[in-house]
Amino acid sequence: MSEAQYAGAVIGHNFGEFSALSTDLTANPQAGTELHRCADALLTDLATGTVPGELPTGFADMSDHWLAPAIEALVLLMRGEEALEPLARAAQRDERRTALFLCLALAVAGQGDRIHASWLGSAFGDLSLDRPVTHGQRALWLAAARGAYGPAGKIFVLRRLDAVAASPASEPDLWLRALIPDEPSTVVSPALAGFAELAELPELAVPVQAAARLAHLRDRCAEITSARESAPTRENAPGAGDGTGTGLGDLALLEAAQTDRSGEATVVWSEDEPLTVLRQLMGSGTPERPMRPLTSHLLSDLHPGSHPYLAAIALHVAAPIVRSAAEKLAEATQAEAPESVTMPILGHRVTLRPEGPDPDSLGAAEERIVTEGTPVRGRPWAAYGLLALAPVILVVALVLPVLPLALLAPLPAAAGGYLLWRRRRRERADAEYVVKQLSELRELAQGAVWALHDHARESEGRIKTAASDLAELTRLLRRGPRAG
């Protein structure tokens, strides 16, 4: 039996849900201090990509804690030496934490290919929609997604996630908002660009919005499934050289690219979960953060800007939900155009049909325009009174006779004439306004009818495009994330 087979037999079963990862080394303070010092030194070696040096004499016997033989086994594994005896001792003391420690430490060291497949199962445990994801599970999830364990590690995580996949009927809008959070709130058909009120009608807006959302969803899925992570380097890795350490000596480099045995950078740790869990396993970490449910992690991974491999895995898990939502969007684009629509034109409701504006509604709108455009002013009694006053003044001036009074007679006549002229000018302006409004009403109504015809022609192309988008999206979802 090989070393890997033996180790797999020792720690190769499921230990269930993880409990708290903090450790208690207070029983022997001196041994605990020495163990922590060695653990810190080991992490520094992992960060710098160097092979760990010799452990202190008597290191394996300094404590009954599982961490001492686990560190001894890790050092031997990284050197390519036999580690059966320390692996067996560590597993006897705490099988679950030993498996988790080895998986994460070897991943951070860029030697994830040294783990045995059964270690992942032992360390990962089972996922459930009813329980939050433990920090250890998320750390392994991140490491596997980033390729720390090769294609087999990604396939392992995918299978565990597939086992608890959500139903396609579970809040599709929530998943779509995670995938395409920046989609526009309204999309206007080019044919209806000049008729905002028409474009806002639900029976016309819904198919346009659905087609645009489906196209955006297809583009986002294509972006996720085709993303290739650029080869990282130690210089461009997050946290490298910027003074932001992890609190364990030179552990700022733990967020830099880790180096495998061939000297090529393999993994970039931009998330701190694997490192945090390792620190907590070794008793050097900060208090645990609250755990999050599985759905929360998946939704977070789907957001634009997340790691491409994490997004690909999350999309694979959410594929049934996304596919179902896409099919509904494609179906929404096929909604038949209504036989008639009613829209406000110049503040009046007019019904539009394919053959033209409805005569009754258009006639009622024209009648209201005429009624509102020609206000009732009554008879011009003031003007008539002034015109009648002029001859009265003239007669009185001749009878008395008072010549200066006769000179005043034209004044009321002129005032009355001005009032009549001003009234006629207002009536003429009202008539011109009504004529202009009636002409504009007919022109807008006819233009809206032509816009509806153009919209109907666009709908045919929109339906074909939506069907093509759905087929492409389905193909992308079936292809799934690349294991390599």
C-alpha cells in the first residue's frame, strides 16, 4: 500500500459539519508557545516558496496536540519524503483538522497536487442549503476553484455543490440581479424612441425589456465561461510589497503568487479565507467571522468583478435557474402585439389601431381641443357701451351748445373700437391655436400608428435574436466551467 493510499485510509471518511476551528494549547503554555513559533516559521516558509528547514529536536514529542505531528507530516510531504508515521499520529488525535490543515497548507505552498483525493472529502464534509458554509469549506472551495488541486479539485467542488443545487423556481430575479446588476431600468425600442408614452406601455415595453435582458445575460455568461485567468506573478499579486501583511511575520507574501516545484506561479490568494482558517487551525487567528449560507456565497461569486473561476463554478450551480429564467425571457419576447393601444396625445386619450387612429377616440379628442381652445367670453358689452356713449356726448354738446364737449365724443368711440379689435384678435389667436392643435393631434396619432408598424417589424427580428441568444446561452451553460 502506497503512502497516499495509507493516508487516505487513515483520514478518508466524512466527519460531518465543521465546528469551531480555534484550538486550545493552554494546557502546556511552554509547548504551545514553541508550537506556535514553529507554525509561524512554517507559514513564512510557505510564503517565500522555500522548503521548510529541519524541525527542532523533540518537536514531535513536545505536545499531545494534533498540530505537532501534522506539521511534521507537512514538512516531510513538501520534501517528498515518507510521512506515514506522523500522518497516523495526527489523524488519531484529530482526523478532521489534520485533513483540513494538510489540504490548505499544501495549496498555499503551491503543492496541492501532493494531497490524496480522500483528504478533500474528509476536510470538506457535506453541504446543505439549511446550514451555513463553514470557513473551512469555503477555504477549500476557494483553493480548488483557483486550481490549487488541479482539475480533480474543481470537479470535487462541483460535485459537492451539484448535490445541493437550488431548484429552478427559487427566486430567479435574485440570481439575475447578481449576474447583471447594472442592467438599465428601461429599454426603449428604436421604433418608439420618439413616443415615450407609447414605449412605456407594458404590453409594448415588456418584450423589449425581456430581449435586452436576455442579451445582457448571454453576454455575462459568455464572459464568465470564456474567462481565462492571466498567469500571476509574485510582483503583481495582491498585497505583495505594499506593506499589508497578515500578522504572521512575512505573511504578506501569502497573498502573493505561490510557487510550485517547477518554479512557475500557480495560485494567487486575493481572498484571505484559506489563510485565516490556517491561522485559526494553528491557534494564531482572530475570532471567527459569522458564517454565510451557501446561496449567499454563490450570489456573491456571480457578481461582476469576482474571481472568474469562482464565477464559473457558481454559474454551473445556478445553471438550472439561469436557464429557466432565460427561457421565460425568450417567451416574453414572443408576446403578441395588442390589437389596439390607448395612449395620451397632447393630454387626450386616443386609441390606435393598425389601420389608423380610432375615429371615435380621435373625434372626442378633437372636440375637447376645440372646447378647451375657445373659451366662452360673453358679449363685449363694455365696447358696445363706449360706442353708444360717443353719439350721446355729441348730441349733448350740440344741444347745450358746448363746443369743447363735442371734441370729447371721439374718445369713447375710439376706446370701444379698440376693445372690439382686441377681442377679435384673441378670437383669431384661439382659432389658430385650435387649428394647430388639431393638426398636431392628427400628425402625432398617425406617426404613432406608423411607429407601431415599425415596432411590429422589429418584434420579428427581436424574437429571432432572442431565440439565438437562448440557444447560445444554453450551449454556454451546458459547457460549464473548464476543469483545467
